[in-house]
Amino acid sequence: MPMTTGRKILVIKHGALGDIVQALDGFASLRAGHKDDHLAVLTSPGFAGLLSMMPYFDEVLVDHRAGPLQLARNVQLWRVLRRNWDRVYDFQSSRRTRRYLDHVLRDGTDIIGQSRRASHPLPDMTGMNNRDRMLETARLGGCPMVEADPSWLTGGKTAENPDSKAGKTAVLVPGCSPVKPEKRWPEQHYASLARLLHDAGYRVTLVGTDVDRAAGDAIMAAFPDAHDRIGKTSLMELAGELSRASLVIGNDTGPVFLAARLGAPTLMLMSRHTDPAMSAPTGPSFGGLSCGWLKQENIADIRPGDVMAALDDLPDAAD
């Protein structure tokens, strides 16, 4: 991490993984705009380790988002927010973080966010991609727009994908948040897609976490020629596999955002619960053309053949 002695700057960004990936360019912009300042980030417990790996922050702080009866953790958070911060950037822009800005921060703190106390209030960002919202928040603080270099994610030891040595590899991401099953494309569709991709000359790999195990098992039962990597990779190993893929197809979930940001040709499958204006994946080169999406009100109405047809319009996908 950079060592600094200047002003004390706090950025608030909780998660989840897709949100953190969409914030990378904003984080890099903040670091460029505050080269000599102490830059801290307040995040959720599950992402403190990831943010500690990034080359942008001097300090990583944890917000447990405690309930009103969790007094010890609320006091801990209050002490963090009441530190002598010179400026606070709110990348989360939630009702919770607005309360932090409105009621907890010291008087005189520069606030860039949605708050009645904001020194730099955010404009109306309706219809703006989440990545661009955070870049705009950094720009309001005088930071240059900088594209993050995510090579720190793939610079460590990465798992070797046996399929990567044998031509084109299609990585499928069949999982999503367990609390949002309406964003999950059916396993039988993924199995049919895997077969179509196999017939088109791709080696098919499944990735995800342990919570996606049931989806992976169902796909493997219907198409056992796929290579199952679900629950078998660290985040850095997953990033390595995604960055080497000829294409990545998946739901509205963190690894799909990560694949796009690493430059892999990426197709996201969406239901009515995802607004592509705000949540479409973005690639390098400030939202380059390696990404696409398909959407139906009911995600199950997207057919495997529709996905194969969409690949023809996906820039950089392997022929």
C-alpha cells in the first residue's frame, strides 16, 4: 500500500463482488487524485481482504452494518466515522451511508455524496452505469479519471485450467446470490448451452463458489463433458481462469463483472430484476466493447440458441 502523510480521506464502499469490481476505476481515480493523502476505505467484512490486496488504500476499515441492538459494533463504527476525516467519498450511496453523512461525520468534513450536508452533492445519475457513477463521484472531488490496472488480481499463482491448452475455452457462471434466485438462468438451459458450445469447438468450464454446487451438479449430470471448477478456486485463481477464457457467459453475478473488467469477451444474462443501464458489465478501455447482455422479463425465456446467436455480435469472442 502507498505510504502517505497528507490529508485523511475516507471512501465508503461495502460490496458485493460485482459492486467492488465496478468501483475499481473509481478507486484508481481516487488514488491518483490523492497521491500524498492517507486514503482509507470502509467496507463489509467479507471484502476487507480483497480491498487490502489492492494498491490503492493505506487503510482498510470494516463496517459490520450492525443492527441497533449491537451496541459495541455501533460504537466502533461511530468512532471510525468521527475520526478527523478531511473528506469522505460515498461510493455506496445507500440509505444507510446517507445517515452516516447526515448525522455522524464531524462538522466541516468535505462530503461528496447524497447528503443534506454535502459540500459536493451528487447530480442526478439516473440511468448511469454504476461504474460511471463512482467515476463521477471521484471527479467531483477533483480527481482525474484513471483506468485501473487489474493485473494485481492475476499476478499471483493461478490455477492451470486443463482445457486452456486445447483451443477455445468457454467459461459458464451458473450461480448468483442465493437471495436472488430470480436472476438465475435455469440449469437445464446451461446444460443445453454447454452442449452447443462443445459442438462449436469450445471446451466448457463451470466456475462459481460452493453455494453454486447444486447448479453445477445439475449441469454436470446433463453434460458430463464440462470441466467442473465450482468451489475449487481462490479469487485470484478464478481471475486467472476468467482472463484466459475465450468467452464468459453467466448471470448477473460478481464473477461475470470480473471477467468483463479483465477483458474477457463476456455475455451477461438478465431478468427484469437487472437494469442494464445501471448494471451492465463494463470492460477495460473505459467500458470497451468486449461485453454484451441478453435480457428477458423472465430469464428462463432466454433460449440457449439466443445465447449462441448473441455471441456472433460479441466483439472479440473467438471465432
